[in-house]
Amino acid sequence: MSKLNFKSPREAARAFTHLSFYVGFPGAITASAMANATFSETEDN
């Protein structure tokens, strides 16, 4: 997943809230976990 599509973790969270209505809650949680790992990975470097 590319962090470049979101300017901040908060913007990503908003997108996943909307995403949950289309793909369902489990899919949104999975996407959120992947984004969290990506943002955490880039903050550590």
C-alpha cells in the first residue's frame, strides 16, 4: 500500500469509514490494519 495516496493517517481513517459501507466491516478492518502498518513503518524510518 502506498502512503502517497493519503496526506495523513486521519485522512486514511476517513476513507476506511466510507469503505466499510461498500466492502463490509471485515474488509475495512483489514485495509485499516494494512494502512496502520504502512504508516507505522514509514514513521520508524
